[in-house]
Amino acid sequence: MFDKILIANRGEIACRVIRTARRMGIATVAVHSDADRDALHVRMADEAIRIGPPPANQSYIVIDNVMAAIRESGAQAVHPGYGFLAENPKFAGALEAEGVAFIGPPVAAIEAMGDKITSKKLASQAGVSTVPGYMGLIADADAAVKIANQIGYPVMIKASAGGGGKGMRIAWTDAEAREGFQSSKNEAAASFGDDRIFIEKFVTQPRHIEIQVLGDKHGNCIYLGERECSIQRRNQKVIEKHPRRFSTPPRARPWASRRWRWRKLSITPRPGRWNSLSMATDISISSR
């Protein structure tokens, strides 16, 4: 068990981690920007360390600043919350190099699940149903149009490294596929520094269901039920609801079992890489 952990986040998620750690008898360290120096998570934690000015790109997502706070506090582990550095393999790697436990998946799992092309290939290996599409690199707009015709319109053009609804375009025609490929590529490069694009069939009446999976360094892996996340704005979730209402509960079991196998492929445990507080991660699927 850890004596002290640092929460590399702010707001409600940081408060929840602090409350849980307190119940477990673990001391907590909060980090904050100048704008958050009086925030609730700062007041709740046992210690608080400034990591920079108000903009997140000058504070919460600056790995060197967070690492300096870890060294100053002597924290044995870091909980990243969600967003910011939670899915940044460089941050997880920096912690590993420093000998600090990351309360989350190992670097290989973050890299695999953070890349849509890689994660879909892993899903197929695990026997998980995936939306039909082309998972190779797409050279240019002409190739995108050709692939879109092979899949059949409508198609969804996506950034492999995308998230938050960015780098996504729906195309119903060759002209839209051509324009969508270029605009998605440009947006992906600007937002993620990675302009790789893939194309898959657009599901016109989908349900967005998430099944949360939790694992530890001993190879144990469980799923924690499902959430209905289909109410969205600009491809970003607005409401998460449990239980879902569109199908009967027994359907959750085969879905969850397949996603458990998918997750196992990407999180094969290695000694010392995980801990008993491993962070749960979400897996999104689409289903009619």
C-alpha cells in the first residue's frame, strides 16, 4: 500500500480520488495552477504544489512541471484522473523511469488503446465485433475516395489518434469523402500532431455503449457494468446513463466478455508494472 499519492488533475475527479485515499489512510498531494490555488481539491488535499500559470498547456499537461511536484512531495504513486496526462504514454514512461507507480495502465496499453487503428486490430484479434472499414494508411484524397466506395457510403472518416470529437467527418459522396479526408487530416495534425486517417462504415442509428474494465498487475481483470452514452453533442458525450434502456440486460454479458478479452490483449501484465489501485479505462462500442 502507498503512504502518499499525487493527483495530477483538478476538479471533481481530484476530489473523488482524495476522498477515497483518505478512507484508505493514504496521504494526498494536489497540484494546481495559479487560477486553482483556492480550488476545493487544493483545500482537501494534505499537501498542495503549484505547477504553473492558469493555461493547462503551461501547467497541468506539462510533464516536467508535474514530475518536479512529484519529486518535491515524495509521492510514491500518481493518479492521473481523466483527461490531461491520463492517456499520455510519455508521462507514464517518465513515472516508470523515476520509479513512481502510475495508477493506470502500462505504457504499452495506453499506446495501443489510444490509437484507433491499433485498438481495432486488437479488438479483431480478441473476437470483438468492429465496424467494417479500412485499417491501413491512406495515402491521399484519391485513395480515400476509392476506399470509401469499396466500403459503401455513408462512411466515417476518422483520425487514428483522435478524441473529443475532433478529426471526424461523415461522407455521403465522393466529393464529401475527398473534402472530409483533407479536413480531418489537417485537424488531426493540428490537434494531435498525428495526421493518420482511417475510414469505416458510418452507422446511421448507433448506440454508444461503454463498458468499464479494471485490471491489476496480478493478471486479474473484471468489468464493471455498462453505460449508455448515446446522447451527444458534436460527437462528445452529454449524459451517461446506467442501466441502458434499449435492450435487455442479458446482452451485456457477451459484450462485456468480449471486451474483457480485448483488454487482456493490450494489458498483458508484467511484474511491477501495475498496482492494486489500477485506474479503470473505458472501451466504447457502437451497436444498432
